[in-house]
Amino acid sequence: MSSPARRALSALAALPLLTVALGACGYGSQKASGTTAGPAAVTGAKLSANTVRIGYFPNITHATPLVGEQAGILQKELGTTKLTSTTFNAGPSEIEALNAGSIDIGWIGPSPAINGYVKSKGKNLRIVAGSASGGVKLVVDPKKISSLEDVKGKRIATPQKGNTQDVAFLNWISGQGWKVDPQSGKGDVSVVRTDNKVTPDAFKSGSVDGAWVPEPTASKLVSEGGKVLLDESTLWPDGKFVITNVVVSQKFLDAHPDVVEAVLRGSVKTNAWIAANPERAKASANAALKKLSGKELPPEILDPAWQSIRTTDDPLAATLQAEADHAVKAGLLEKPDLTGIYDLTLLNKVLAAGGRPTVGAAQLGRQ
């Protein structure tokens, strides 16, 4: 690592430890947070937009914007441009907000990003960076399921029809040679689309026998007596697959590339800080959760959930193409042309300026 990069990382490590809102993963209504970043010093040249509006989910797979906003890292890079945020419980509602111009930049999973790109015929959004990898597990009731073969004939929850975990589970089912109707979820395995906030109660009551879910829902099920039967990362090369990307409105990207670049600088610096200070970030997350919900996550939930997520600047483009192929194979998506879904120009500019390797778009970059 170059000396400037070391100095930058040291400066980030010295940032005051502020709260990180890392709640449970859910899908549902849109919620405006109305928050702005912490007390970062306003410095730097004035950018082309007075305000930038970001969106993300209040869960640990979106740790980058949560930490970046709460610790003031994003706002510091934006200078006098005001950062505002909106939190969402569902990918489709975030895409709708991006398309409607209610937000400019969003952190979101691969399936809604693909769907949003395809439905707009490539006109409304671009993926401009990665954010997180991993954090998805198949957790089962060990009294009912003791092996992967035992999943056949059981009721397994996923968060939402066609969402990233639903597609992954349907693809895994197909790989076992089993048949499931992708629309109804009926077949050799009953796929029960259940809000992640409801899944733990459904698991405790026995109405589902397991769930293919992201963190911290997976670890919550383990705390209720569940067993991790499969970690999705074991199904991917090098154990890496995209769970969260950074997307931007095409209109905003064209009009304000300097603002997008500033957000990406903040994202890269946030990821570096999280990697350098995992225990401090985890403690901060729990303190924020206690403030928001009135209770903190116990170590048996927080520790494994935190450990299974890896922040990343690389969007892991090849895995997004694979996930699109899985959705096509499952019958949930017509074969899409994803050429141009990525525009990594600004990210690679930021990475190169920090002396770090640039990343590729797996031939899906903007032409």
C-alpha cells in the first residue's frame, strides 16, 4: 500500500465512532429517514449539485452506506453538497424511487438492479460500484432436516418472489434435479415467500421448516434452534458473490458525475474503515440497533452475522451475470441483455487515485 493510502486509512481509523443503523433485513414499505451525515467538516470545492439523495436498506448487507453516513465519511467527501437519505424495506420500491427521481443513488441487491435495468431498457440506471458480498444461508430445523437431501418435500422460506435469495434457492433446487413452479412456489419443495421480519416466528411455530435468507435473519434462526445447512458462499468461485451494489440514476450520473465520484470516494473509504476496524464497527452497529429498537442483538446473532458479510468495492460483475442466468433458468426473467449495466469509470478513477487495482465489468460495461 502506498504512503498516501496508508495515511488515508490511518485518518479513517481515527474517525470518531458514531452509531451505525444495522437493523433486521426486511421487505415492505418505503420509509424516509430524513437524516443527514454526522458532524463532518465542510471542505473542498463546491460540487455541481446542492443535494444528493441516497437510498439503502437498514440491514447489515448495506453496511457501507450506513457506516458512511453515520460516521460522516460520505458527507466529508461531498463538502458543501448536502447528503440526505431514505431507507427502504424492498428492492422494487427503491428502484421505483430511483426511476421517479426521489433518490439519486441507491445501494441495492442484484435482482432488483437487473429488473430495473431491463424494464427501463437500459435507460434509467447504472451500477457504479460494489458494496457487499456474502451473508446468505440455508438454515433449517435439525429435527426435520438433517441433510441436503432432506430438503425435498419441506417448506422453506425465502424473502420475496423473484428477490435475490429466492432466485438463488430456486437455482439450487434445480441443481438437485427437483421441480418447483417459480410463480406459486409449489413442487418438490414448497417455497414459502415470507417477509424476513416474520420468518423467525414462522420458524418457531413450525409453519416453515427452514429458510434461505440473508443476515442477520439467518443467525436469528440459528439462535432459535436452527442449523446452518448451507452457506451460499460455498456455491461461488472464491466464496464471493454480489449481495449489494451501488446504482445511480442515469440522469443524475450524466448531470453530476463529480457528485457521484465524491460518493464513491466516500464508499471506498468507508469500506476501508470497516475492514480495518471490524470490532469497533460491530460494537457501533449494536449500539445503534439498541437506540433504534430498544434492544441490542445478543452475541450469538450479531457475531456470526457480522462475520459473514464482506464489504467490497468490486461489483463482482461476473456473479451478477450468473444470477441473471439463474433467474432466467428459474423462469422468473426473460433472457436479458445486460450490456451497459455497469459504468465503473468513476470507481476506477477513485481506486487508481488511491493506488489500488481497478475492477472490471465482465464485458457488461457501458459502451
